[in-house]
Amino acid sequence: MGLDFSVIPGYIDIVLLGCLWTIAITVAAALLSFFGGIFFAVIALYAPAIIRLPFRLFEWVFMGTPLLLQLFLIYFGLVQIGVDLPAFVAGVIGLGLHFAVYNSELIQTAILSVDKGQMEAARTVGLSRGQALRKVVVPQAVRAVIPPIGNNMIALLKDSALVSVIGVSELTLSAQRAIGATYRPFEFYILAAAFYYVINLCMEWVQRRIERRIALSR
Amino acid sequence: MDTDLMLRVYPFFLQAAGTTILLSVLTALLGLACGTLGAAARLSRFALARFLGAAYVSFFRGTPALIQLFILYFGGPQIGIQLDAFEAGVIGLGINAGAYMTETIRGAIISIDKGQREAARTLGLSRWQAMYKIILPQAARLMVRPLGVNLNMLIKATALVAAISVVELTYTAQRYIGSTYKPFEMFLLAGILYMIIIYATGRAVAWLDRKVQIV
């Protein structure tokens, strides 16, 4: 059948729109996974056992099963219990929770490695345990794990392609739409790959800048 | 929870788990081969090989595995590559995993003290002998654990081939979710099987890691 890249310009607007949705879903899920990760880490370390133990189980299940399977559970499971969320929201929740669990693992280790004296000093000057965590310990821990969290966010971008399977019109599904109209899978998947690659490079660039800023402020 | 239904369909899930395991083993072997070649290229003294190695890692780690799979399976026939879904799954995922393993293997090799190589060369070993007899045996010990992490990711990544209709665990779960409207039960069945596979692999890697340590 051969290759013919001249079909691309006619469908470039669909693919570019898909690109914007991919960026939107990545940013939304990244924010959810970042704050969710902090929240999960605090629960995993400080919540009473009755919350902590079921939570550990949840964490273990999310780390031991594929994201695609989790997306099916969230998307179809929510419908089953009567919550009819748009695919985009289900996708953000699925991606966000999945990576929140991975971020939480990083943040837990970081919280435990913050010097004990920080908590003691904060308590001595009159902060409550919650305040000390929120204002003194957690900010230091989060700063220490920004680089590996950045790697997780880049992995999140690539895994955002999976939400095409539950029908979110992001980059991958947009490419599939264009393929449906042209029967040119190779050209459009390569195009999609190129867009992902460029977004990926931009994220790496931002990551390097943030890391440099953190290094400077130390 | 509908346990009757779960009991009725679990044999299909077991069969699908067999496919997931076969897929994982073949992908891991291909990944290891690609990773070894990739690391050799990235550490080569020839600039062209280094460039090709770096380009391989950069492309396959910089784009989604799902897209790579689609390019191979749906786009392949346009450039004369006809593969069935299972073959495309193994080859696509294997080449993808190889890019991650390249970095793991290369990382282990470059973390071996330079003096080892210099000493070996001074004693009259050739470049190849120094690598094969002195550096690799030491680096191999460092690789086991990070390769185990690659393996864990790879097993979960085999779920992607559900998107090209290979009947493995995730595809089976998806199909039964569609036909029974019991997402939670089906997730539980598939999830338990995935966790057994991943747990067993993790234990095997930990055993191997203990086995290869000198002290």
C-alpha cells in the first residue's frame, strides 16, 4: 500500500485538537496525582490503623495491576453504581489515582527522611502536629522528591494514551479518527508519536529548569 | 458481590493468565536481547553506534507504548510487515522494554570502577576480554534488582495488547465487563491473577538477587 504523508494536512486540525486534550488531561491528572500523592502519603504514615490498613491494601492493588484494567474498573464501575461521569473525568480520576499511589510511595520515604528535629522544633514553638506536618515537614519532603515525581509525570503523559480506550478524544483517539477516514494507520500513528515526543521533550525541559531552581535555592 | 458468576467464569481468566504469562516471558526475553544490544551500542567506541543507541532509547521511552504497538500492528502492513496480534504484541512490547533495559544495563556497567577496566587492560586483556571477563560479571550483580523493576513494569504493560485484541487477562476482563456489567467482580478476578504473577516474579527476582551477591 506504501506510505503517503500528503494525507496529513487535511486532518491536522483533528490531531492538533487531540493534542490539546492530551495536554489538558495530563495537566489535570498530574495535579490530582501530586496533591493526591501528598494526601495518601500522610494517610499511609499518620492515619489510625483502621484507615491505614485498608489504605495499604488499596495501594498494593493499584501498584500490582495494570492501569488499563483500573481504567475499565473506574469507568464502568462508576456507571454501575449510578455515577455517569464523562469519559474525560473518569480518565483523569484513573490516571490521577494511579500515579498518586506511585507519588505517595516517593513522598512517604521523603517524609521519613526529614530530620526528626524539624518536627520536634516545630512542636516546641507551639505548632500542633497537623500544623507541623503541613507547614514544616511535608514541604521539605516534597521538595526533595520533585525530580522523581517529574519522572512520574512524564510516564503519566505516555500513559494518557490509554484513556483513548475508554473513549476520551485525546491524541491517540484523534489519530484513530483520522485513520478511520483515510485508512492510513502508519502515517497518523507516526504523527501522533511525534506529537507525544515533542510534549515529552517540553516536559523534560521544564523538569530540568525546576530542578535547577531547587538546586539554587538550597 | 456475585460469587456464582465469578466461579462460572474464572476458568477463562485462568486460561487468559496463561497467555499473559507467556506474553511476559517472551517479551522479557526479547527485551533483554534488545537491552543488551542497546547498551552495547550506547557504550560503543563508534559514534554512529552510540547515536543509534541513544536514538533508540529516546524514541521508545519518549512515546507511548500503545502508539508503538499500533504503529507496528496497524501500520506494519503498509511497509510490508504482516504480524498477527500476538506476534505484534511480543515484538512491540519487547522492543519497548528493551529501551528501558538498555538504560538499566548501561547504568550497571558504567557504575563499575574505571580502575577495573584499566587494570584488566594493563594486564594485557583485550577490550572485549576486559568487558566479558572483568566488568560484566561485576555489573551483572548490580543489574538484577533494577531489571526486576523493568520486569514488573513489563508484566503490567502486557495489558496494552488488549487494545489489539490479544485474549489475555485485561482483554478477558474487558469482555466480561461488557457482557455481564459486573466491573468490580471481573476486576477482582483479573487483579488477583495479576498480583499473583507480579508477586511470584518479585520473589523470584529477590531470590536471584540474593543468590548473585558475593557477601
